[in-house]
Amino acid sequence: MLSRIFQPLLVACLVAGTSRAADDPFVGKWKVNPSKSNPTDQMKVEVAGANRYTITFAPGAADTVVANGSDQPGLRGTTFSITVEGPNNWKVIRKKGGRTLLTANWTLSGDGKTLTDAYTEYEDDGSILNLHYVYERTAGSSGFPGTWVSVSEGVNAVIELQIQPYEDDGLSFSSPAAQVTKNIKFDGNDYPNLGPNVTPGSASSGRRVNGRSLEITDKFQGKITDTRQIELSTDLKTLTITVRMVGQSKPSDVLVFDRE
């Protein structure tokens, strides 16, 4: 949930490099093409006590709160609340410093097999990101508790990605939509992710497959969580990021960016 889709990609300290790095074909500004992209999402809801739930959005990223509508301590200095508005309706709100970061209205289908999420994220610059998720249950039998995987999503936002040189032969990935830094050298070593929205213990490593292909491996506490293939088109005008979660052969996300 918060930038559940874009969080693992991005934000970077933009560090000047040598002319070799500056000539890297991946360097530039990129804008997502919603019509060609297919992002997905997964979350897990678990009972943690009387009217108390743990919601896991990514490895190491979980909130545990009582579903009474009050703001309670959440991830990375935020507050998180769940309001039960009906047997099949929850409203979720995350705030930081009293400012609303996101709201989400969850609705269960009558048979309990589908969950829809009308999700709105409020950026620091005043822009608004609207997402519509439809999840299918993959574990659990009734109510909100269970494992949910999104099967469709609509994007109504301008998502931009900047790739800049990092030191002599690395790359730095950044986006105004997230506050996570990925500075990576392609030497197989792990580099800690940085920024206020980073999950402590997360890191990334990278390798160059060829001149137009990169592979990034994301880890949490030393364990691999996903890999992402980053491919440039032959004309160097399109960049495609394909994300595969550990244990899954089918891509969980495919994001296509056009060069600005």
C-alpha cells in the first residue's frame, strides 16, 4: 500500500559519475505508459487478537492495529487506522505528522472470494494517485483475513522515473512518487536501500546482463524477495521493468516507461 507498486523501484540521491557512466543508455528521464503496463499487488491480512489485525504489504512491512477507527502507530513513523463500516466494508487510512498519506476503501464480494480496493495516495507536491485494485483470495475462507493477489488495476497518475549515474559504473534510480533510494553498482554486492520509506534491512544488488538489459535483486534481511529485469528497446526509447517474486514464475508486475 503505499506505493505498493512503485516503492521497490526508486528514489535516489543523484550522484555525478564519470563520462563512462554518463553515457550509459539507461540514464535519462522516463514516464510510465499506463496502457502498456500491468502492475499487480499482494497483501496478507491475519487475525492478531480480538478485533486486531496484522496486514503485511511486503516482506518486513506490516501494520498491526485494532480495527476501531483510531490512529495507531504504523510503519516508519506513520499512523494506521482501520474503520469497520460494515460486514463487507473496511476503510483504511495512513497518516504522518497528522497529514493523510493514503486512504483505501475495501469491499468484499458476497461470496468472500474477491476484494476491491479504491485506493488514493496524496503526494507531498499536492498531486493525487488513484488506483483501483481487484484482488482474488488465494488463502483463507471468509472475511478480510487471508492472502490476496490483485488481478487488475487501473492507474490514473503520471509516474516518472529518473536514472542517473552513480559513482564510476553504477546507476541511481529515483522517482518523486517514493522516498526510497536505490544506488547500485553492478558488482554483485548488496547496497542498502536508503530513505524515509525504506523497510529496515532491505538491500539490492545488480548485474548487467548485456548492453540493454539489467537484473536487480531485492533482499530483506539477507533473503531474496524478488528480482526485476530492466530492458531497453533497440531504439533506446522504451524501458520495461518486469518483477518476479520469489517462488513465482509468472511476473507480478510489468511496467513500461517511455523516454521523456
